Amino acid sequence: MSLDVSPELLAEAEQGDIREEDFVATVRTSLPYAYDLVASLATELKAGIAEFTDNQTPPPSEKERGQLLRALASDAIRGSLERHFGIALAFQNCHRVAAFRPDSVDGESYAKFTSVRSQVLNQSPEFRDC
């Protein structure tokens, strides 16, 4: 299970739409490593002038790696984090996450980061089974 959904949020979802802020709060408490990593990338991006910031440090354990994979593999979770932080996310391998300025997704840096060439060049033996 990706998220620890409260009975209240589940009941709300069963009745209709839920507030995105409530969903993001559930993501924050259920996947704290992933949430904190995305938050730190967003903060770093907004503090500078670069087109993107990225993380190249592997998670400390498989638990954190799993959180990151669950967060970025879910369109709903990923999209909510992007809207919440005002960023566009890109992902390579098991842990290389990048936060881009939303207006950069049509640019050269985003295209390069998300290219198949960059994916291949970012491979190494330690990433084979992550």
C-alpha cells in the first residue's frame, strides 16, 4: 500500500472529491522521505537561478527508496507534489529526482535530462537491482 489513508479521508473520497491539501498531507505523513526530498529540491530551485535542481544521493535504505519509487510512480501523487510545490519533476534510475521550473519543461535542459541517452549514460552496476 502506498499511502496510510485515514478513515476520514477515505470516507470523504467515497462521497466525492477530496481537497488536494488533504491528499498532500497524507503523502507527507505516509512517504516522508519522498516528500522531504521533493520539498528540499523545490526550495533549492526557488532560491537560485538554475533551470533545475537534482538529487544524486541514494536513499539511506530500501524503505526510503520504496517511498520515492511509490511517490514518483503514481500520477496522482507525483502530480499533487508538483502542484503543491509549483515545480515539474523528472526521474531517472532509483533515486535521481530533478525539480524543474514549470516553464522549463519545453526547454533543452528538461529534454536532455529526460532523454533516453541521459538514462543510458546515468547507468552503473550499482543501479541494476535498485
